[in-house]
Amino acid sequence: MRHWRSSIMTVAVAAAAVSAVISVSVTRTLGQASRPPRTSDGKPNFSGIWQALNEANWDLQAHDARPGAVTQPGVYPYDFARVPAAPVLALGAAAGVPGSIGVIEGDGQIPYTPEAAAIKKENAEHWIDRDPELKCYLPGIPRAMYMPYPFQIVQSTSKIQMAYEFTSTARTIHLDKVEPPPDDTYMGHSVGRWEGDTLVVDVTHFNGKNWLDRAGNFHSDALHLVERFTPITPDAIRYEVTIEDPKVFTRPWRIAMPLYRRLEPNAQLLEYRCIEFVEEFLYGNLRKQQLVKRWEGETIIVDITRKVPPGDKLHEWYRR
């Protein structure tokens, strides 16, 4: 009996010792794996292909799922009872808007001025006519970071290049001293610096023609962004943006989300030159003979009538 107890004790001690060794080994392995890769100058290396996995491009704010980005009153006069409007009806569930917990920090609200809040509401009601994304215009920052398309980062000691799949957009983050740009643009002007392991990017010189999402949230040419890229793991980055625009918002506000590395062994950035796909949407109404007139399915017929806005309204539509 004593020998049996001694054997049990010996096995228990041995098992505990092995378990401790394994635990230390696993802890060291995980610790090493969780350390982001470094560049030659010791900074976190963000080079790779990344993508946001959220619903921010639909609406930065928390929202319920909706039957469509464009809706109309249904049988009952309640917001939850609205139905898809004619332009998206034939798409069924594919035209629906997924719900989201939102990416706005704090109270989850966008602090619009009263005048800007009215414009935002009007934008949402005229999404098809007004959202620059539908025209394949450059998406701007920060929207390019959380559109449902991958983007690639190529990093050096003095520049960081970001290439986006959507409409082959690109921007350069300058880590060295550069002259300001000659004009305002959709993508703005990005100047970066390092604060420890966090890349901080100051973005200015916007032309004010972008939206922040498909819900009609917008900004003016006074937009000023401060982006912060902080490594979480080798395959995840915490992305934070402080948004300031005194022409539109009553105070600065902030969004935050993780960005994830694409881990497919053959991951690469493919072209999505959507300007070629939206030529008919943009210019089809200017044809002498209308090309796209009708679509007929098993349960629905869609007839399309194109029109040309009178006078300067035509040019204003393209300039939005």
C-alpha cells in the first residue's frame, strides 16, 4: 500500500513538472507570437493586406437591420414597418441593410449642428442620387479604411503607402517633412509620426465631397482627422479616428474598430475599377437612345425612364 501511494505521488509530481514545462513553453510561444513584426528601424511593421469586418460603411452609428437602403412607408405608419422602395425592391434580401452595434465611441451619436443634421437626413432619403460611392468616386478617409474591400499597406522608414481595392484608390502617409499639397482632394493629405508603437496620422486638405457611410453622414472641406494605428497582435490593428469639422459638427468625436490581416496564403489586392461599371449609371441618361430600359423577372417587371436634370442641376449632380 505504501509503495502504491509512493508511485502515485511520483507520477503526480512528474505530471506537475511536465505540465509546468509545457505551460511555460506555451506561454513563451504565445508571447512571441503576439509580438507584432518590426521594421529595420524597430517600428511595428504594418505591411500586408488588411480589411475591416464590420457594418460601418452602411452606417457608423448603431442601427437595426433595415429592408433596404432606400425605403418607403408600408401598410402601417411605423419606421419598423417600412418596405423597400422601387429602386431596390427586385434585389430582395441582397438590398437589405445589416444591423450594427456601431463604431462611434462615447454616447454613439454624431454631434451635428442643427443645419447639418437636416442635410444628413435629406442625404439618407436620396442615397442613390447623392452617395459618392455609387458613382465610384474616391471614397476619402476614413471611409476607405472600413469599406468592404481589402487594402494593402507597404511600409518604409519615410513613407507608408496604402492601396485600396475600391476604384484603385491610393494614398501616401508622409513620415518625413513635405510641402503641403497644391489643392484639396478626396483623399486628403496625410502626415504621420510615431508615438511609441502607435502610428499617428494627421489628415487635412479635403475637398468636402465625401460621405462617411451610406447613411448620409458627411463632412465639409474643413474636415481634420487624427488617425491612430496601434498593433494588437501580428494580425490585428486597433484603428481609431478623431473627427473634427467645425462647419458640420459641434465638437470632435471618435470612431474605433479593429483591422484584420488577410491570412490566405495567396492573398493579394485585385482591381475593382468600378468606374467602368457605373458608366451607364452616370452617363446613360445622356444617350440619344436609351440603352437600359426594362428588366422582367418571374414576379416583377422594372421599367426604367432616364431623365436629364435641367440647367446647372445636371452638373451639380456630377459634382456631388
